[in-house]
Amino acid sequence: MQSLIYLSHVQEQDTSGLVELYTNPDVRAYLGGPVDREVAVRRAQVEVSIERELPFWAIRTRQGEQFAGVISLDTHHDGNDVEVSYALLPEHCGMGYATEALTLALQYASDTLALKRVIAETQSKNDASIRLLNRVGMKFEREIMRFGEAQSIYVTDW
């Protein structure tokens, strides 16, 4: 099967897509809500210009090379684990892009970074994200309270 998307480092051309991700109420429903546009613009400008130790990728469609969302590997809040995080623009949901992007990111974490474990944290009421994490083979580890909400921690099973 031919891949639907590819991952590339975020670039200046992605600024408007990032701002849309940060300000969209649907995208931000389980991420603390949308941020102010001015804050989103500054955050997007930083994301496209900083050098990072771990990757922050744009998810791009193969057909039309559209910005569909982002996926990243970063140090988790606990300071011990590497966390995979992702967000897609609503018009790109339900097309298999998140499954493919998450699979590619986890493969990179395992094969290139030689990580033994990657985690994902999502609000426990975010059914779509939980289905995605299960679909790519991540396993539920525990539930914690953070940001005033129950959060589910999922881990790779390598």
C-alpha cells in the first residue's frame, strides 16, 4: 500500500498551519482549549525556527503536499520518558493520516533513536486518540491526574 503522508521538519511555510492547529477549538478540545491568536503566532514562529534535540515534524499529504498536522517526540512531563504527541487539522481526520504518522514516528524512535520505550499521554475521555494508540499497538499503562483532568498513559510494547 502506498503511503498517504510523509513527515518533514516544520518550516517557515508551516507557520499558518501551526497557528490554525493552536487556535482551532476542535483540535484543542483535549489540549487545554485554543490559545490566543497572538500567542499562537509567536509559538508557531518559535517552532519553525528552533533547533531541537528530538524531532518536531509536519505531517504532509503526498497528494497536494498539504500541511495536515504535526507529530513530535519530546521529553515527557515526568522528565524520564520520551513522549510522542500529535495533532491533525479537522479536515484531515479520519483518513488514516494519524495512524500512518504515528507508525512512522514510533519506527523512527525505535530504529533511529534506539529508544526502548515511548509513551503517549491523552485525556482519558479522548476516545479517538485512545483508539489510535491501541491501533498502533501501544498499551495502556496507567491513569493519572494532570491539568485537572484524568490522563491515560500508553506505552510502546517493543
